[in-house]
Amino acid sequence: KSELGKAQAGQAPFGGFTTKPVYEFSHVFQSPGPIYEPSSNDPDWWRMGRFLHAVGIGAGDIVHNCFGYHLTPAGMIFESGARAVGATVLPAGTGQTELQVTAARDVGSTAYAGTPDYLKVILEKADAMGVDLKITKAAVGGGALFPSLRAYYEERGITCLQSYATADLGNIAYESPAMEGLIVDEQIIVEIVTPGTGIPVAPGEVGEVVVTTLNPDYPLIRFATGDLSAVLEGESPCGRTNKRIKGWMGRADQTTKIKGMFVRPEQVAALVAQHAEIEKARVIASREGEADVMTVQIETANGDEARYAQSVADLLKLKGKVELVSPGSLPRDGLVIEDQRSYD
């Protein structure tokens, strides 16, 4: 995946990996990088329906879809899955939480799709407004589902399961009600390899997730995701017999997800290049309660914090705290992105 942006820059927009021209696809999306992805109107093109079925979502449900619809494909990925299982979709996106609560109440949303932590924001806003929402199912992705957050949802009567998906590949693996690892989607091939080599590791060892998807429009063969995971041996107690993996266990490179969005080293490099007075920058991913927080530490003798904050939002596509630090104070350990979150 780390080479995909370069290939697309040389042969726009898809790097020569599609079997038909861009104008024959129904959609073109842009993910951070930028990286461009196609899609078609074929039913459940990203294979998300099986995951939503595992969550218990189907005909009669109204899915409050809080994945983004702006440029990125996440919103459409989950919408296509909801259509595949016969559910109705409220395309909510993110932000304007009070309006989200009002809409969920008025239409009777019964299920949520979005990042793991944003549902908690909606529920707390609903509590403050005195609104009793009817959401009992949650299909989450784009970030880590921490045990404390899952327990919070369980206490509120909400079944919350997670999927592991990417914009390029669609659904890779998903939880079932057994909640013992993630079941690999039956329409793809997943290998766990030593990062950067393509050589499979022993069962149970941590390695890079490599995926083959034989999509006739966008075939990706042994596509290295940059994500780490491990095979969970044995079959799921739920009855599904396909291979299981332990879920997302970090990145093989420094790229990480914050608030459901990838942040890449090249974006941090672009921030430094944009301001001549910046000597070095470091992105730190942490948690405050159940929410992701991004802090950008900037080495500079004198600079404008507000101007840097705008550059961070423009280049990293996320708002974050900006801390100005004196030249030479950041560690010289090769890291430009530091993930301080615990995944235990």
C-alpha cells in the first residue's frame, strides 16, 4: 500500500491496477495520501453485508451511518452493506451532534455504523438532551474498539462488533457474536507475512496482513496493507469455519489511524516543508477518555501556533493540538508519528 500513491501519481488515477477506465466506474474516492479508489454499483461491492448480518442488522433496521461521505469511501462502503442486508440508511456523516441526536430520534434509528468512539459522543449528547435513542446494534471500524468502550455499550444494551476494512480492499475480516477474533471474509485470501518480505510467518506469530482480492474490476494480488495481525488458530464458536485473525495490532510502518483517518509520515514531512522555520515535527496519538487525540509537536525558534494549526488541518486532514517546542528537544529516534495508545 505504501507504493500505491507513487504508482497513481505516475499513472492517474488508479496506477494501472484497474481493468477498465475511470469513466466506467460509478464512483471515484480520495483517501489521505492522496490515494484514489474506484467503486461500482454492483451489489455489496466491498463485501460489507456479511459483517452487518453478523451484527444482527437487516430488514426493518434503520442504520445511522456516521462514516464520512465527503471524498472518502467509508460512508458508501457501509451503505452498500446495509442495502445488501435490506436495511434503511440515514447518511449522517460526522459532526453536528445535536442534529444527529434529533435525526436518530425522529427516524427511529436502530443501528449505528461509524468509528468506535463517536457513538458514545452521540449517546452522551442524547442524555444531555433528555432523548432516549433506540440504537441497540453498532457496526464499527476505522479505529480500535477498546474493551472499556465495548463494556460501556454493553451496559447500555448495545451489541457492538467491529470490522477490519480498507478503502482499497473493502471488508477484510469481521467479528461475530462470539467475539473471539475476526473472521476473514470468505471472498478474499489473507496471509500474515514478515513485514516487507512476503514470507509467511508461523501460525500465531505477528506479521503484516497481505490480502488478495480477485475483484474483476480492481484485482489486487498479495496487497501488503501495512497493518499487523496474527492468525488465531481454530474455528470460531459461532460456527463460521473460515480463518480467523486477532484483529488490528498496529502498523508495520509509522502510518497510523487517528479518529478513523490515516496519518502518514509524508504528510508530516509536507508540514515541515511548508514552513521554513520548522526544524522538525512529531505527531503523537493518544487517548482522552474514549476519544482519540492528536498532538503535533513542532520544533521552531519562533512561530505562529495558529498558522501551524491551520496547516495541520489542511495537510493531515484532522484538527489537533499544536505544541511549539525548542529546537533540538524532540527525540532523534527516527519517529515522526508516535502512537501512545494502549490496545490491551
